Amino acid sequence: MFFHIVLERNMQLHPRHFGRDLREKLVSKLMKDVEGTCSGRHGFIVAITGIESVGKGLIRDGTGFVTFPVKYQCVVFRPFKGEILEAVVTMVNKMGFFAEAGPVQIFVSNHLIPDDMEFQSGDVPNYTTSDGSVKIQKESEVRLKIIGTRVDATEIFCIGTIKDDFLGVISDPGTNA
Amino acid sequence: MAVLHLSSLTADSPVHSSSSDEFAAFLDAELDSASDVDEVESGEAEGEEEVEDEDNDTGDGDGSIDSSRSKKRKIELIEGAVDPQSSVSRGEPAETSGASMALDVCTHPGVMGGMCIRCGQKVEDESGVAFGYIHKNLRLADDEVARLREKDLKNLLRHRKLILVLDLDHTLLNSTRLADISAEESYLKDQREVLPDALRSNLFKLDWIHMMTKLRPFVHTFLKEASSLFEMYIYTMGERPYALEMAKLLDPGGIYFHSRVIAQSDSTRRHQKGLDVVLGQESAVLILDDTEVVWGKHRENLILMDRYHFFTSSCRQFGLKCKSLSEQKSDENEAEGALASVLEVLQRIHRLFFDPERGDNIMERDVRQVLKTVRKEILKGCKIVFTGVIPIQCQPENHYYWKLAEKLGATFSTEVDESVTHVVSMNDKTEKSRQAVREKKFLVHPRWIEAANYLWRKPPEENFPVSS
Ligand SMILES: [Zn+2]
């Protein structure tokens, strides 16, 4: 799920940046520092959308660096247990399959793939129904439900299921291509 | 996808400060409970509703407060009643107490990233077997491995496939560190442009891992043909980054191995390889490897390969004094080399395994038995007398060459009588060696037996003369 939230960060800036475009420098450094990072509490920071406030700078003794507390608005992405996500399949094996929804990696084990879908090995490993009408392979888009999440400093990993109503393949790369 | 504009919410509501820490705590609390609710009443926008309820809660207090509160009570109730983790550990059936949660007792068949792959619960347990090559944090319980193997076997046999585990070094290729390249073979890196095509296309200089790798002749044909009969794994004592580089060279299209690349760190025992990390039934697995000792438990699955030494450092490492193939500017014969002959063996074993004439249940067949049978045909009809080979104090039946020849289907005699076909000797001066010459029997060096083992056929006897 995406959230638009306000976060705060202390930004250290080298004195050479002090000038008319100080604010600009702060913002670009902030973007570089936080976009694409992950925190256990907020999830994955997708994009900074605005600056709420830049507090008073605090000069560091000796170095001349100045620390500014910056409050910024950003869009974060954090999956939750029970959430339905659309994801792209990245790898299929006899254990199940891996999929990605943006920065989040999700594993769906074969326990949580409908029983009528069987694993087929071969050049393009896949799960297919016996009549061949539904197929999950690399690049397939699936709708899945998150049943467990683990958020680390650099990545978000989830356990998902497609064994429920309205879950499963949305588009099959084989038929679209 | 729902996007919540929570910044406005925080501004309006006196309860929530906009400080990021408090806000995060608020988010966690709200959404964790929201996700638990979802297990009862699955809904895409559940989290959003919850947050909005909270907003109302602090506002004018309309009807949604009650629904929100009752929801939370329900959560607590369910959490209290169904604690699958504790009930599982006590081995009691889960108490579902009428809740729609219907969580059947999960035995946690596998754990990935600290979560059960079936129920999503956090699991701390470190038991079971690690399958790091499938996912860095994957562990599977023994029952689950057995279940997967059983399921896999049915699937494989339906597709008329068996499993083939392939070693890398000296079996499919030969690698050397760039630093170990001898002066005599330095043309390989310095004069790349003038190398013959067949060599150049199979020789790779991998600067980022400081290696040079030469693929064994016939390897591409081998993999292509074998892949139609077998599901293939790579299993190397090398490290993972090396294994993955080699897999890329062997399988640039990524169609043969997928995630089935097993490296040293994946083994469950040091200095050993084991089929315990292969998700295939042992009765359907064949192994190609040049090293027998690492397969302590699975020798019956093993087809031993003649070592491919292309580089000088490789020869030196194994104490071979002769010039390397690279120094001789030569290579193993493509059509008659080890991979070509072993492919024929694999095809034959596959054919025999799936023979429609066989009356037995296919699920009960064992490729190890087939391998044994095929091996016994190699020296079938050969009756051997050993002379000057087996030390006097040694029980002949326990001697290495005796056992090897027996495995290859030979029979034995102590006297050079009518029925004897071969006299195997290290010395042409022994009485039996002379007798062999007199009576026009084949007189061969014991290496003839080893050659038969690698070639999977009776080697020409004249190539194994016995000197004094
Ligand atoms: Zn579980």
C-alpha cells in the first residue's frame, strides 16, 4: 500500500554549498539519500513530493558542516498482511514462484497455488492447469494476497498466496506477446 | 492502489504529532491491526478504512467509532483463541472457536526470510535443510522435502525425464587462474585473434574473477541432448559466484539450469556433496563427476568422469608430469571424447529405464539398478587372470582392480586356461604373462580396466601394452 507521509531527517551539508541555492542543494541531496531506501517502520521510500520545513542549521564544531533538520513529504510503499497486490513473476521453480511488486519481493509457495495447477519443468518452467487454460510463468502478472511481511533495511520480502477467490493470473505473457 | 494523504490527517488531528517517530508508531499500530482484520474479512482497502476510522474517532465521534471498536475487540478475541504457533508446538489441534479464520494446523513445511511459506507466520526455528541456492533464506522441513520429491518424481516420469547432477571442474570445463597461466600457454590470452574458431568460441577470459575457462569439447551438444532426457543441476565444490559465472558460459540462454545451481556453501556437510540438497528422488538421479570421494553416500548414482585437463596449472595440481593440452595446442577429441561417450551411456540408461516392455511399476524403478546393469555389459565376456598386480598378502576379491573389473562385468580365473580371454599384468616377465603370449591371450596393463570404466566400452587392447 502507498502512503503519503511526512518524515524528518537531519541533513549534513558541506559549507561550500552555502549560498543562494542552499535549499536546492539540500533537496537534491535528500532525494539522493533517501529515495529508494527502505526502513522497517515506513517501508520503501518511493519519491519525495515536497519539503514541509527546513529547521535552523546547527554548525558542527571543527568541520564547518551544518546539520539541518528537514521535514519532507514522501510517498512510501509498505505491504501489509492481508493486502492484495499485483505483481510480476520473476522466477518459477518446483517450490513455487517469486514475484515483484516494485521494490517488494514476494514468494508464493506451491502450497498456496491452487491444487489444479501443476508444475511443469522445461525451458520455461511454469504452473499450469490441467486443461492448459491458465499458466503462470516468468513475466506473468498475478494478483496475490500478502500473508506475511518482513521489512529489512534494504528490502521488503513477503509471503503471498494465490489460493483464494479472485487471485491468480491477470495477464499471461504467452498470449499477450 | 490506495494512496492516503496522511499529511493532512496529521495536520488536522491533535492526537497525532507530525513527528516521524510518533507517526510511524501510529502507522504500525493501525495497520498491523488492520492487517489482522484482513485475515477475517479480506478486503483490499481495509487499511485505508481503519485509518479513516481513527480520524473520525478523534473528530466528532460519529457511528463509525463503534464499528471500529468492535472490530478491534474481535481481533483480540481471535488472537487469543487461535494461536497456531503454540498449539502446533504442543501438537494439539488448533482451536478455531467458531471464528471464520479456519487456520488449519500448519506444520510450517518451510521457512523463507523467517516466515512460514504456507501460513506466513514468523518462525524462528532453524531446523530442516537449508536450500540457499533456491533462496538465500530458505529452509525446508524433512517432510516437505520428501513431499516435494515424491511430487517431483511423478511429474518427471510423466515427462519421461530423470535427473542429472553435473559437476563443473574437470567434468564440463577446466579453469585456471590468470596468474597461473604458463609461458607456453600465454598465447591463449595474448593472441586471441589468431586462435582457431573452435577454440576461441569455447575459451573465456573472465577478468573480473581473474580466471580463464575452457569448456570441454562437445559440451554444448551434450547439454542440449541431455536436457531432453534429464532435468539438470550443476553441483560444484566451487563458490557460488564462480558457479553462476560458469552456468552463464554453459547456459547463456538460461534454459538448462534455471535456479538449479548448487555450490560449496549449499552442501550440508563439509568437503562432501550430497543429494540431500537436490529436490529429486535418489532413485531417479544420475551424477557426473570426476571425483568419487565427495559422493560418499551416493556412489551408486555416480558416473565417474575422466578428468579434463586443458590448462597447465590443472595438470600440475593433479601431479601430472605431461604437457597440458593447451601447451600441445591440442584438445580432447570432440566426437570421441568423454562427454560424447557418456552421452551415449546416458541415452542408453534412459531408454532402459523407460522401456515400455518392462512390466514393473514405473514409480518403483531405480536408475541405480539400470546403471549397474549397463556397467556390467562393458567387460561382459571377458575372463581375467591377474598377474603381478595384486600383492600376495592382499585378498584378491578386495583389490581395487578386481572390484572395478567385477563392476564392469568381467569374470575371473586364477589359471590361464582355455576360457580366459585377458591376462592383466604389470610385468611381462611373469610366468602367466609369458603364458598369455604363448596362448594368444590379450596381455594388457591394468589401466585397460580403468579406461574401460571411463570409456564405457572395451578399449582396444593394443593401446595398453605391458612393459617389463
Ligand atoms: Zn506455517
